[in-house]
Amino acid sequence: MGYELVRIAVLGRERPTVQIMADRADGQQITVEDCEAISHAVGAVIDVDDPIPGQWQLEVSSAGIDRPLTRRKDWVRYAGHQAKAETAIPIDGRKRFGGIVLGATDTHARMKLDDGVEVELPLHDIRKAKLVLTDALIAATATPTKTN
């Protein structure tokens, strides 16, 4: 459909909410119309395949500016920006990390921590990671305005 999956989460028990975050494959900003198209397509598949018993709710959105870092390419794309990450297992005695994204290898996300130490976090051990909303991030992700 021309979209890339950023994250899927199923939240709640009584009436679960399926949250889908997506990006446009062409790199453009995702629109409300894009979210609507994804919602209709995914909703139809979930209705037919019925993987979620009972009633459920579907939410489709862009990843936003302070987006989660879920893929290797996210760590590469947002190198130079601030992020927070949490690992499933401790690395050097800690699970929470904050600092500047330095990129990624095939297997590790790299960060320069607030104390200046550089760390490599195994991608498969990252529980959650997201960009920190800063003026620099807003400026980097702002769409240029057309001038006449």
C-alpha cells in the first residue's frame, strides 16, 4: 500500500485497542487520508481473520515527531538527535539510557550518553526507545513551506 510499519501494540483486555504507527514509504508526511486508508485495509483483514476475540478498537497514526525508534533504519536516520532507550536486560548494570543517537550497525544501536560514554545496545534487547522532543528535532522534521 506504500506504507512502512513502525509499531503495532495491542493494549487493554476488555475491549483491546490495536494501535498501528506507520510511515509513508516515499518519506512524505503521513496524512489523515493515509491513516484512513490503512485503517480500512487493516480493519477488513482483522474482521475476516478474527485474531482478536470480541470487540476491539483500531487506532492508526503517524509515528509523530518524538517517534519510537523500532527499526535499525530509525537509529541511522535520527543520528545526532536525543533519545531515551530501555533494554530488556541490563548492560553494564543499567537498563535505561539517554543521550545522542550515533546510528546503528546491523545488530546494535549506538548512543553517546549524557555522561559522554558511548554504548552499543543490542537491537533485539531494546524494549522501547524514542526520540526526545527538542527544538533541533522539530527543525529537522519540519516540512519546508512554499514561498511565491
